[in-house]
Amino acid sequence: MKLYNTLSKRKEEFVPLEEGKVRMYVCGPTVYNFIHIGNARPMIVFDTVRRYLEYKGYDVNFVSNFTDVDDKIIKKAIEEGVSSEEISKRYIAECKKDMEGMNVKPATTHPLATQEIGGMVEMIRTLIEKGYAYEKNGTVYFRTRRFEDYGKLSHKNLDDLRSGERSLLVTGEDEKEDPLDFVLWKPKKEGEPSWESPWSDGRPGWHIECSEMSKKYLGEQIDIHAGGEDLVFPHHENEIAQSEAANGKEFAKYWMHNAFLNIDNRKMSKSLGNFRTVREISEQYDLQVLRFFMLSAHYRSPLNFSADLMEASKSGLERIVNAADHLKFLMGNAKTEEMTGEEQEAYAKTQEYVKAFENAMEDDFNTADAAAAVFDLVKYTNTTVSADSSKEYLQKLFDRLVSLTDVLGLIVDRKEEMLDAEIEKLIEERQAARKAKDFARADAIRDELLEKGIILKDTREGVQWKRA
Ligand code: AMP
Ligand code: ZN
């Protein structure tokens, strides 16, 4: 299996540090709002990487954090007049709902930065002891030039950086020994959440969070570290500097980065305001469609969001689901149990599609080609089955199809699920019926929803619902 390593700028053969095991860390979102579909790209891409590694039999320890202390969270908390914790808790819960909708598996561990401050303080202390960090007026900085390999991931040269960073000198950061130095610990400002440390009551810098959480849950050396390409510099470059300086070992063997999800060919981002949340998309589409859309391009190619591409993904997914449904229908009515000799031969041929699928995934996770192999299998299935097919043949084809769609995280075998928008429409109708004292209709709607696995709860704040 080959994967592209940002560190070496080439595709490399994947060899895990420990046979049969993979230790993988993916930088997670900062939780101050609903996630947008740009944030969803790394989630879907690296969940698919994980699923393929598991398909190959690896035991994958997959860690992905939530950054729950940050300026943006604090700002949002002040705006709403609530605590930062309330904001981060709320959006972690919402993010998990979105992940479930996109069929992104929960990580083995989802650490929260605020729960790991002690470890971060320890790591900073080690960096100071080793001469890689220093304190000034309660702030601790990393001494960037001390770390000889600085720039090895982003392939940047320190002197080029130096000229690019001149602006820092005039932004009040001149207490730093060098403009390239970055913050490991900063003192609190009035009203901000803070923790005790030997240097000041304050909070950690963003980069040290990941160095510490990765070390705690995966060890000092890991196989794969991943995230969106905007994290290469400075976030991942700084993580490498911190971890390798503190631990004296190579941090991650392979660095994987997804390209941007764009809209009108510009990066989708909160700051540009050109974003669509996953939640908004879920009102229009089953999130499986979004997932399939994300996998329709190679993860290192930019992907432009458009209604046309979403529609194409929707019909593509339908083709796969219809084939699976058809197989299930035929299985339910099959007249013979066991495969005939001819069917055995026909089934053996499907191995070709599995091979094509695997070859695509082995080549730096080419999910677009892997999906093409699934379509070929679907086509083959549709043309070789009939009402006369044996149950065993149908079942085997079905299982083969599911084994591949499972790797892509596509659910082909599920009951009709209601979309959020449909549920909310029915709830509104029920409210209107109650207002009109048509309680029979209101109860009928409640029962109808319950039958589809939607539970309603009437609260003082209004009607809340959840999936059973
Ligand atoms: P953030 O919450 O901004 O730290 O982002 C969380 C993850 O989403 C990081 O891995 C980012 O690189 C990634 N990300 C943010 N915006 C985009 C985008 N438009 N396309 C792809 N990945 C993105
Ligand atoms: Zn990170």
C-alpha cells in the first residue's frame, strides 16, 4: 500500500511501526459552531483511510481531538453570555450528530484539550529544561531556531520565513527572542478560562495540545498524522518541533493532508462566510450523498462544491443502493438455495472488481477509482442475477458489495430514514393540529414518527426530537 507523505513529498510504501497495528492522529475541529462541509472533508477522508486499514486487518488506534479552548470559543461565549464550556459542549454534541449522519466512526479516543492541560504543562516544562523554550512575563515561547529540522514538513526555509514574519515585530510580540518563536503557554486575559502553571494562570497554545494528546493516547511515535492542508504550516510544523524536541524521537512517520473543499473555487471557510454547514446539507440530502460526493475526488485534489456534483452523487449512490435492494428482494423470493456450477464461476469473476477496488485504494487511497470499481460490480450484479438465481449466489454478491461499500462508509442496507426537514415539517403540523384541538391528528403524527424511530419530547422550550 502506498500513501503520499507530505514529509518526503512522494508516495511511500506503508510500513507500520508495529506489525498489524496502526496509530493514527487526526486534528479535529475547534468547536464554536456547527461544522461546515469543508471540515467534513478530512473527517470523511481519514475515516475512509481508517476503514481501509481495518479492512486489511490492521488494528487501528484512531485518535481525533476536539479543540475546546480557543479565542473563537471565548468570543462566542461572551456574545451569548454563557461559559466557554457550554459552547464547546454544545458544538461537540452537534458535531458528533453530524459525524454519525456522515457515517464517520467515532474515534477510539476523542480527547478534549481542556482535560489534558496537566500533560501539556509537563511537556512545556520538559521543553524549557532542554533549552527549547523560555518564559517571558508569564508567556512561554518555543525557541524555533533551536530545533534544527524546523521547516522539514512544509519545506520552508527559516530565512524566508524570517522575512515573511517581519510584521510580527510591530504587533507587540517583540518580547520574543526571535519573531519565529511561537507560543506554548499564554497568560489569561480578564474573563478567560484559565489553568494554573509554573509561569502564569493561563492556557496552552493550540499546537502543544496535539503534541500532548497524541503522545498520551498513541505514544511518542505514531504512524500517521493527518489533517487539512492548511494545517501543514504552522500547526503541524510546530507539532513536529515540540514533539521531537521533547521526546527526542521522530514524531510521525507519515503525514497526510487533504486538499480544500472549495466553493466557487475558493476555500470554504468560516472567515470568508462562504460556508454551508453539514446540518444545512442534511435538510436537503441524506448525508450519505455528501459522503459519496467527498469520495468522488482524490483527497489531494481540490474539490469544488456544486449542486450538480451533489445531484450526480445522489444518483450514483441510488444506483448502488438499488442494486443492493434488488438483491435483497430476489433473496426473499429465491426458489433454490445453493449455487449452481455456473453461478460459482460467475461469482469467481467478481474477484476482479474487488482487485480493482483494492488496487485503487492501495494507490494513495484513490477513492474515485475505487467507486468506479463498485459501479462495475453493480453493473455485473444487475446483469447476472434473475428470479432464478439461487439464494446463496445472491447472498454472496450482496456480501461482496457490502464489503466494498463498507470501506467507503456507504450504507447500502438500511431502512428508509426520514430526513431532518421531513421530521420538522411533521412536528410543525402536529403543533398546528394541537392548536386547532385536533388531538386525534396530533397523536396520529406522533405515532407515525415513532414508527419511523423518531421520539418526541414536549418541553417548556418546545418540542424536541431524537432518533431511537
Ligand atoms: P478548524 O476547525 O478550522 O481547525 O478545521 C478542522 C479541520 O478541517 C482541519 O483539518 C482543517 O484543515 C479542515 N478544513 C477546514 N476548512 C477546510 C476546507 N475548506 N476544505 C478542507 N478541509 C478544511
Ligand atoms: Zn492538531
